[in-house]
Amino acid sequence: MMQKWGGKSRNALRKTSNRGTGDDHIFQLEGAQRLSIFIPPNSRIRGYKELSTHLESYGCTITYPSKSLEVLRELPTASFTAINIESKEGIEIEALQMAHRWAHQRNLLHSFFIPL
């Protein structure tokens, strides 16, 4: 059987909460201009203020809740909201890693956009 996703098979991933740091696939986000983190309904997002302060120091624009049409199309359901993190030149890898870890620690869905 083929081993993926940090050396774990699909069966092994199903048996865990898979709430790691996400560092096993951070390389996929390099060069992203947008990272969207989806917040389920009736959820409290702890640590958002600290995250946004750190990301703004890297020159990122943070929007919550996002009203961007691209992000709204990606929502799992209409009851979700989204945090949108953007940078025209591309989000620095340290900022991406910070936001990505934050999403993984809270078990939140996320997506990203890398221009061609």
C-alpha cells in the first residue's frame, strides 16, 4: 500500500484526529497569495487577535469575515465564515507557516491560491 501524508496511510489517518501542525504539507503552500481558513458556525476562534497582529507585521491583509467571491465559493456550507489572509507579492513562508499551524491546531478547514 502506498504511504502518503507524512508517512501515514489513509487507514491510519482515519484512526487519528489528524490535528498535527500541518508541517508535513507546508511545502504545498509556498508561493500562495491567499490563504482562507473556514470557521464553522457557532465556533469561537481563540487566538485570532494575536494571529492577525503577527500576520499584519509580515505585510498581510486579513479580512474576517471575508466577503470575497472567490472565498465564498469555497465555503463548505453557507453557514461557515472565512478568514482571508492575502498578500499581492505572495505570503512570506513564516507567515504562511504560522497561519497554517493555527488552522491545524484548531482543526479548521483551509484552502490556498497560488497564481500560475
